[in-house]
Amino acid sequence: MQKFAILLVLACAACTTRANGPAVNQPAPPALDSPGGSASPGTLGQIQAMIGTAECTSDSQCQVLPIGAKACGGPAGYLAWSNAKTDAGPLQALAERHHAEQQSSNLASGRISDCRVLTPPAAACRANTCQLTAGGLTR
């Protein structure tokens, strides 16, 4: 029975791995706020609305926000935002609420994730918009 449980966990983990490699600089997947997802339907939308277009004039205005919660721990993704247009306090409070909602839902549902650690990307101002980058390169 123990071998069967291990095989089942490995099979589930394999199903959650994407064929195109890790999404280092991708925001939380849409399923996070979908019906049956792990957060209330409005929190991620409120965060995205607060960030807006993340307008910037320099790299120093661009910040990275960890978003969501994977079942194994850590953020589900990252969003770029601009401190020139968005107040950090309320944004951080919404991100923390979203994280707590996801953690709670993950625990209640027994959800598992691929346990892959997402490396925090950097953010840079490109075409007057904060964008996530990996290794200093814009994606």
C-alpha cells in the first residue's frame, strides 16, 4: 500500500509539471482564482487592478511581488509592479491575504503541488512598463 501511495504522489507531481519548463517569471496561474481554486475569486483580481499597467520611467521603480502559495510552500508566482503608481502597503496586505487564502484552501483540500521552487525574478522598466526578467534578461 505504501508503494502505491508513493507512485500516486509521483504520478500527480508529473501531471503538474509543464512541458515548456519552469515558469520563473510567470504570475500565479489563473486556476488560483477559478471556481474550486484555492483563493477567493476577487483577491488576485484586486491585486492586478491595483498594479494596473505598472507604469515606470526607471528600473528603480520596478518591484517584484510574490503571489499565491504552493501546497509545498513558497509563492505560486510573481508579479511586477511600479512603486511610482502603486502604494506598497495596501498591495502587500492584499498579497498576504491572497497567500493566506491559498494556504488555507490547500490545507483544507489536501492539494499537492510539484514542490518546484520558483526563483524570484527581477523586474525592469521596459517600454515604460515594469516587467519581470530572469537573469537580467527581459522575457
